Amino acid sequence: MDETTAKTVYETIDAHEHLLPQLRDSAEKIAGAAEMIIESLEKGGMVYICGNGGSAADAQHIAGEFVGRFMRERKALPAVALSTDTSILTCLANDYDFDKVFERQVEAFVKEGDVLWAFSTSGTSANIIAAAELAADKGARILAFTGKLDTRLEHLADICLCAGSESTARSQEIHQLAYHIICDLVEMNFADD
């Protein structure tokens, strides 16, 4: 194994081991996130997911797992990734500012009782913060996934899972593990008997 590959593998192991001392806290946050989503969906709410770059891809991945399925047959669950409509994104970025691309969609779609699932590995992405602030003002619950501790997004969130890594890639790997567990827990609640 070359040096770069070995370094990446060891960094990934270290990032996952970071969760172990905080396993109880992380497990409680993951379970709480799943329960928040289940409660919203059972009351007719929606899950809106937003992120930039790789986190936008994660948002789309999660929406696909909810609308499609993760591992079990069940009804389709209403989830929308706010990064998927290129006409809306480019209109808002052109006519307003890129900081508005998620906030305006929150203004248009999010209602009280919905969940905004916001990804920002820095925890400071201006467009994610703006969306979370408005969603909270509208009575939505905020689920945040960050990479760094003690960020603006963490403080806005009802529940925040922080990967605790300075590396964006390692944070995203932790986020993927956590959101797959959340998808599984949510799906178990709605699975066909």
C-alpha cells in the first residue's frame, strides 16, 4: 500500500474511532434525529435536505433513500434535496446571491413541523445558515450535520451531529455512516409488516 493510501485509511479509522468515546452521545443524537424525522412524517411533514458540494450529493442520496427505499419495502417517504433543481439554483444565484439559494426555497416550501436537514462540514456556510435560520423561524425542526464543534449551525440546530474532524472528507464519511443509520431507523418505523 502506498503512503498516500495508507495515510487516508488511517485518517478514516481515526475519524471513526473519534465516535467511540462519544458513542453514547452520538447514538442518542442519531436516534433522536430518526425520531424527529419519524414524528414529522407521521404528522404529514416533509424532510428538506441541503448542503454544498459533496454534502449536496449526500442530500440527494438521503432523499433517494427516503422516496425510494433503503433496505425494506414501505411507502415512499416525502423528502426533497434542495440542491437538485438547477433552474431554481441558477435563478436564485443569478438574481439574488448564492447565499440565498436554500433560504428562498425554505421560504417557498418549508412549513411548521417539517424537518430541515442541513449539512455543513465547516458549520459556517452562509447559505446553509440562512436556510436554517428561516426554517427555525417558520417552526421547522433543524437537524444539522457538521464537521467542526461549536459552530453557528450547531447552535441553530435542535440536534447536531458533529464529526469532530478538520478534514472535510473524513467528516463526510462519518456523516454517511450516521445518515445510513438514520435512514434504517426511519425505514424500520414505516416498513411493511
